[in-house]
Amino acid sequence: MYARIVRASLTAETAENAVIYFQNTVLPALQQHAGFAFGHCFYSPADHHALMVSVWESQEARLSAETSGLLHQAVSHLGHYFDGKPTVDYYQVAV
């Protein structure tokens, strides 16, 4: 399994809406993509940081979601919630 983790600082005014958008829009779109295993959004109200995690059955499935424009579209729509540029990291799930 392979994971993509998007780290972002959210604006205080829009943080709650960003989490709702991930839950109601981004996550259902990910669930429709072949090879998607699961995803979660973690949010820290104290500092308005968020981690958006998606886990994929294979590296090919993760790459396919990215080349299809799914990641770019999600980040573009979430852009007005971000307080700065998000970072994206990739991991192989070890356990």
C-alpha cells in the first residue's frame, strides 16, 4: 500500500469549512477512483494545521489518481482554505 499526505496550514476563518469540503467532496471523489483504500483528514484546532491522508492499494493506483487530475483539482478547490502552500509527501505503508 502507498500513502499520499498533504500537509497544510488553514486560515482560522475557513478551517472548519475545509474539513467539511474534504469530507463531502474530496473523499467521495477519491472513493470512486480504482485502487483507493481509504482516506482521513486530521485537523488541529489549536494551530489550524491539517493532514489529508489517502492510502492506495498500489503505487500505480496513486499515480493514476494524480495523472487523472484528481489531486490537482482537489488542491485547487481547497486552495482558498490554505494559509500558504501545502506540501505533498509520499510513503510506502510499512505496517
